[in-house]
Amino acid sequence: MLTVQTDKHKLRDAKTELHGGQLVPPFECPARVDRILERAKAVKLGEFREPDDFGLDPVRRIHDAKFLDFLSTCWDEWQAAGFKGEAIPTGWPARRMQTRCPEFIDGKLGYYSLAAETAISNGTWEAAKASANVALTAQAEIAKGASSAFALCRPPGHHATSDMYGGYCFINNAAVAAQAFLDQGASRVAILDVDFHHGNGTQDIFYGRDDVFFQSLHGEPQHAFPYFLGYADELGKEKGEGFTANYPLPPGTDFASWGDAMTAAIKRIHDYGPDAVVISLGVDTYKDDPISFFKLESDDYKTYGAMIADLKRPTLFVMEGGYAVEEIGINAVNVLMGFEDK
């Protein structure tokens, strides 16, 4: 399997995350990619290549132009305002408040963010653009005839909506890739999000559409970030009704229960009959992940990789979460090996 990756991900190297009332080193860190690359090379997963530069046109197919302008200028505006730390929002257009975008950068951060844990620092925008190019390069290989490819994206993307960032995500790589398939002639695409955290950004982007079928297996939103989407009764709206499916699962979920939800999701993708499948691959479902509460074992990732292979569809794997850094390489590559070995 081809792996697309770039060292430009290292430009995203924030030093602070708001967690548990403290500023801590971010769980989403450059070492995550290092471990995955080490493992992929150790097992001789396949070819590795750098991404091409697609510019921002494919990204603009998903993301609001003013939002992208904000991301591109945020760090410079933050510094120009005289702030000394990394850019973290402190206020939001909450219920019953105005939703006008302020001019001052501290207000802009709240307007364009959906959570406070994700600091913006020098290099964030360049890394986010490079991550989108990773996804688009892997997508292009599948469009040219490859049966599968792995986009080793960092920063991840599935929490980013068309006009908000958060959850370590700035550009929604999976959504950009899905739209690229459609723009290149596919009639329908399925996105299967197996990250522990609900793909709220991806759901929001495609919620009113029937050309992308979005499904997510994740921790119950009553108990897990991002909290405000991911309930089982969210099914889509207007012509998108019936083209969103959520499988919220409780604390302590093991592979037996998780696998039942996966089986249901796989069947629905079979029935949908997509031209391509995009997997938002998060391995924070692992039993020792520091910010999650599922109980999957490393061998379980091979098992569900084989389940995905049973779809027999062109498949793009887009890296999302996973924060047990020492095990992330084994777990992520196990999914790909299970898929390849089927």
C-alpha cells in the first residue's frame, strides 16, 4: 500500500493544550507520525512518497473562504496584537449571542473555533495545507486506479467544519478528499469514521447531501468530546436525510460490541454502493489511549482492517487521532495490514 507523508507536519508543533484545567503538552504531537512511519517501514507496508501541491482550490470546495483567510493570518495577527503565548480562544458566540465576526484577533479565534484545547502557533497553517495535500495526493492515486492508499495526515481533520477549527483539526482532509472523488466523476462516496471521537466536522459538512454517506463509531457524546454532535437520532436533513448514521458507544466498550457496530456500518456501505470509501482512521479506540475510553486491543485493528477490505471498494485511509504514542504505529499499521492481507 502506498503511504503519502510529508515532514511539513513538523511545522505544527504547538507547546500548549488546555486539558483538565491546566496547560499541558499537546496529546497531538509530531512523534505520532514518527511512530507510524517507523512501523510502516519495519513491516515493508509499501511505497512511500511526498505529496504534490494542489493549491487551495480543492480545499475551497469544502471550506469557507473567510475561514481559510483567518487560518492563514491568525498567527501573524496574534503576534501583532502583542500576545506572548500561543493563540487560544477565550470567548465564543454562545446561545443567544450575536454571531458577527469581530475584527480583533482574540474575538476572531472564538468565532472560528469550536473548542479551546487547540492552540494555534507558528507553522500551523503551513502544516494544515500540507496535510490536505497528503490526502489529495493519496486520493489522486486511487482515482488513477490504485485500489487503496494511506494518507498519513497531520494535523488531523475530522473535527474541522466548513468554517470552524478545533479538536486539533483545521482543514477537513477526509471531506476534501471525498469532494475530490466527486469532482472527478464519482457519483457517491462513503466516509466511515472509526476514530474514538465523533467526526462532527465531517457530519456537519455533508449533513444535507446524499452524494456522501457519513457514518461514525464513537464515544457517547454525553461523555466524550466533541459532546454536541454524534447522537443516534442524527440522520441527515433535507435530501441528506438517511445519509448520516451514528453509532455512539458507552465507556468501556470492547471489540465485541464495537465490532457489532462496525458490522452494521459495513453492511450499510455495501447497500449504498459507493464508488469510493474514505476511512477516517483514528486509533484512539485503543485500551490505553490517554484521552479515550474504549478497550480495543492491538490485534483488533487487524480484524477490522479485514472487515473494511470486504467492501471491495477503492479505499482511502486518512489518518486522524490516536494518542497512545508508543503504540500508535502498531495499531494504525495493523489496520492497513489487516486490509492488505484479506
